[in-house]
Amino acid sequence: MNVYQKRAIFRRRNESNVYRMFFWIVLILGGIWLIRSVQQGEIKPLFQPTPTPTRFAESYALEGDAQFTAGQLEAAITAYREAVRVEPGNAETWAKLARIQTYSTALLVTDPERRVRLAEALESINQAATLAPDDSLVRAIRSFVLDWNANPTLVDDRQVQAYLTEANQEAVRALQLDSSNTLALAFFAEILVDQQRWTQADQYIIQALERDPTLMDVHRVHAYVLESLGQYTLAIEAYDQAIAITPNLTFLHLRAGANYRRLAFDSPNEEVQRQLYEKSLEYFAQCARINEQIGVEDPVPYLSIAKTYSQMGEFFIAARNVQKALEFQPDNADVYGQLGVIYFKSRNYEGSIPALKCAVRGCTAQESCDGRGGCGANDTPANVTGLDLSPNTVVYYYTYGSVLAALSRPKQNYCPEAMDVLGEVRDAYGSDQDIAGIVAAGEEICRSLADGDVPGPNASLEATPTPGLLMLETPTP
């Protein structure tokens, strides 16, 4: 009897399935690829925070406008630089950056700082002009930038005239492109003042005021025109109108205060003079308060306060304000020069030498403390680089040389340094009779000392004229 094996009716045989194996291989390979992609950063894990969205250029420009109105010009420049980085082809943004860069020079202390910033402004507006050569606003702002670059304390006379000629052409072109451009009218008036065409300047600024009296620039230029005509009281009123529009722009307060100081200087009445000086101080003190509120460490208001007190004959408080300015900029050679001249005027001749040395020759960190009369809790010792001889610094040079010569004695002879300094001044400004007289007096003292004669106490210092460039004014073209 044949017995057959039973068939597996209810169980399937164990056999491999090609499609199932292929599926599992693909799944494993996909997992390996996913893990490697996550590790390499090609795929981001789930539930991570989304990246910060990119800001538009307009957003940065609006921030820059707000910072400018708030008086934070450096922050405004930073915002506009970001705007042109995001949208480098926007001519209007480049032009507005150039305008703020130019205005910011009114708050810089030294010539090199102003020169660099004005060059940056010119570069910005040239970029705008390349992008939009027929834009009236761009041409108007370019005329403004060129005009402020035509500063005779920063460039030679030939370059001044070249800048003014080009600025005039740009203003005319802006008005040809758009005769209703109020900024072009205002800036053209400013250029005409600098070209000593006062009647035309007055006509153009009146037109600008009639068209749009809401612009700060228009009232500022109006004040500038009035200043040039010697109408200081009216100029103050114009500055006040500009301040009402942009109350945190401290350079407007500085100019108004400087006009009050000029009125005080010209007043023959001592009581009226003091009242005008006090009004001047109010404007400068307001600048310091604004800067404190917005967190700006600016030495210029304190330097303006110091100049006012110096003209009032109150040298101690004048020196204290310059020392306050040095807390903000301990390496600023120009401020040391101003402090040295105040010491000189107060007849603290010995004390003026370290300060003037820092200004003219530079000084070490320790010497900088000596230059400011000692470092206090808020003072930072700093290495100081001396200033080049220029129309704005010659006062520091000839005062330094005169003091060194006058205080020289056989056992403490400063004459070698004095002769070097006075020689530099003579070579550069020997054609100026006043400066030549100061230099000659100092050199005569040193020659006498070399011949064996001992100069009297403070020889030549009483005859040295009061320096005409004693303190920094807020710069305008």
C-alpha cells in the first residue's frame, strides 16, 4: 500500500519574495541618506525656529530717517549703509546717505575726521549720480555735498573754487530738471553765500521758504544766509524754526548758541553782554542734555561751553568743560590743544606745556594724563597722535613754541624744541604779519639765551596776542 505525504493545505511554504527584499533595501538606503543629509545640514530637523526674515532696504531707510530726526547721526548712517547694501541700485537711498554723512561733520572735532567723512559723503553721492544722472533730488544733494567739501580749512584755495564751481553747476542742473525742487533752491542759496553772492542767495532762500517752510534744511540755510549778512538776531530766529522741526539735531542748537555768543562779543554793555553769554550757554547745555538722553558721547557741546566761559574770562570752569570733553575722546589731540590755549590765557603757562605738547607732537598714555591736569576716576589714559600744521592748528603750534621759549632757562632749556616748532610755523605762515611777529619774539628769546642773557619771567608771553582760533566752532562751509 502506497502512503503519500500530506500536502500543506493550511501553511504556506517559507520562500523569499524578491519584491519584498527590494522594498526593504530601498527603505534602508533612504534612511542612511536621510541621516547623512541631516548631519551635513542639507536637511533641517523638524520643529526648529524659522530663520529671521531678510529686511527690506526701505525698512533700513525708515530707521535711518528716524535716527536722524532723533539726533543719532552715526546710527542713521549705519542704517542707511545697510539699506544700500541690501539694495545697491537705489539712487535715492545713496543720496540720502550722503546728506546725513555731510551733516554729521558738524559734530566732528578734528580736521582729519571731517575730511574723511566728507570724502565718504562725496563717494556716496557720486554713486547716486551714476545710478540716476537725471534725478533732480540727487543733483541737489550733490551740490550740497560739494559745497561742504569746499571748506578752506580742509582743502587748498584751488580745490575750494573747483568744488564751488561744480556745486553751482549741480544746483542749476537740479533746478533745470525740476524747477519746483525746494531743496535745490535752498542748497543753491548756500552755495551762493560761499561764492559771496549774497543778494542772489537771499532771493533764492526766500523762494524756498515760500514753497515749503516745513523743511529743516530750508530754515538752516536761511539762518546761514542771515549770519553771512551779520543779522545774528534774525539768524537765531531761523535756527529756532529749524530746531522746532528737528529738536534733537544738536548742531542747530550749537549754531544758535554761537550766534548769541557773537552778539555778546560785539555788545558794549557789560550787563547785556552777560545776558547774551548766558543765552548762549543755555543752547549748549541743551545740546549736552539731548546727547545724554539719547546716549551720544559728544565732546562738542562741552567745547562750546568752554569757549563761552573763556570769552567771559572764567577760565577755570572753561578748563573743566574741556576736561569733560576729554573723558569722551581721550586721544583727541585737538581737544588737548584747546585745553592748552585756555591754560595759556589763564596764565598757567607751565600747565599749558603738557597739553600743547600732546596737540603738537603727540604724547604717551601717561603724558596724556599730565596734559589734562591729571587723570580722575572717569579718565582713560590714551596715546595721542600730534596734529599736522594747518590753519586750524597753527594756534597750538605758535602758542607751544612761545611758551617753551619764554620759560627756558640755562638749567631748563626748552629752546631746541621751541626753535623747531617756531621754525615750522615761520616756514608755513611767515607771510602772516601777526604770526611772524609771534615767531620772531620767541626766536629772539632763544637767541638771547644762547648768548648768555637770561630772559625775564614770562618773557614775550604778555605780548603774545590772544589766539584767534581759540576754540572749535561748529564747522560750516
